[in-house]
Amino acid sequence: MKFFDSDKKFFEFFPESFAWDLSNPAQEFKGFRLEDGLIFGRFSKEDIWNLLEETNVLTKLKERGYEDFFLETHFISFLDNRIFIKTKDNQVLIHIRLKLDDFEISKIHQSLRMMYIDWLLTQNVKMGKILGKKKLFSGQEYPGLNIFKEITRFILKISREVGSHGIFNVPEYFHDAVLFHSKFKFLDPKKEAIFLNLISTFKNYNLHLLSELIHTNRIFDEVEQKVYIWKHGEMFFTELVDIENMIFDRGYFEKLENYKNTNKFRILGII
């Protein structure tokens, strides 16, 4: 798998905290046929639809006023797949791209099966016509569907079924990281500290405004004496306690506390 083959726009990424595992996870798919188009070699289109039902994703779509929608899957490889929910006139409501591979996490020197959320998009195309583009977050064409909790459950179910040790993503935008942060943490304690500092410093600002200030380069770091620029980094989540404790150990949290004192932010310009 090549991680620079991504659905993210203008985004090239190679994991900072991972090393490629030289084993070939594709070997386990011997005997499967590519033409069957099974997601990760095991999920049929019907299986995916059932998982979307089980995790209340489809229920939430109906609550948002969508009744006539359909599932579309793009089988890129056994390790790389796209999942779409579209309206009858082919407008995208949900687009998820998931990848699977084995990595060695440099911190713990262990090879883990990892699921990567390459792309996660939900959009309420009906609301877009009402609100207009002024109220959108950076990177959005339409407002979201507010179904992140259900989508997360869906991805977790797939992750468990394929035997993944954990899930990671690389949020393009600050507001994406805020959504993921309910379960995920940055693998780099410095990035986690900066992220938490931003939230704490601007706790009285709504997320839309804070994200806009960050992505229009209007936050100044007085300690570093430079404009703060959002930097990508891996966020990681695992349900396996042993792995959680090895990666986010006492040393991680000690570094996190130390880094919290290395930034002092203020806003540049008039809001």
C-alpha cells in the first residue's frame, strides 16, 4: 500500500511514528478472488449495509430527512477500500476510505496490524442550500451530518473484525482533530500538548471560529515568536489495554505536561 495515494487533497503523508513492516499482510488473502470485491477480503456489500444499520448510521440519515439513498463500495485492493452512501441523484452523503497494513511502532518496537482512516466525510447536502458557504469549516462544501459517533462505531466494528490492533488517522484540519479527540490522542506528546493548549487558551471561542483563526494563520505563539501553523500528526486509538498502556505510558504523559508550558497563544488581527 502507498499512503501517498490518498483521497485527501494536496496532502502527502508518511507516518512519522511508524515503520513499514516487511511482512506482507496481503498473503493472508490467498485464495480470495479480486473480482468478488469483498472489503478487506471478508465484507460483502450486504455485510457493510448491515453494519451501517447496526451502528445506527442509516437511522441517523433518515432522521436528517434522507430516505432514498444507496450504498456504493469501491474495491481498490484487499487492503484499501472506499465506502459511499449517496442520494438517488448521486450526491455524496458519506465517504469513508479505510486502509489496512502492518506497521512497526517505533516507540514499542512491535509490529501491529493498523487500520488507517484515510478519508472520512459526511455532508448534509440539503442544509448546504440553506446555510450557504459562510458557515462552513475549512475543507467543507456542505455542513456535516452530525453522525460522527455512529460512524466511529461503524469503523470500530470493521476494525475488530479484521483483527486490527488499533486505528489511526491524520486530521487535515484542527476541527477534525477535535472530533476525533473524544477517543484518539496524538502519538507525539508535543502535538497533543499544543492541541490541548489551543483548546484551553481559546475555551471561550466556538470551534468554527477557532478553527478559522488557526487555518487563516491568525494565531501567534508568543514563546516561539512566530505564527502558529497547523501541523499534521497521527492520532491513535486502541481498545487493547496492554497496547494503550505501552504507547500512552507515564513517559508520554510526563512529556505532555512538560510541553504544555512551551506555548502561549494570542490572536493576530481583528476577529
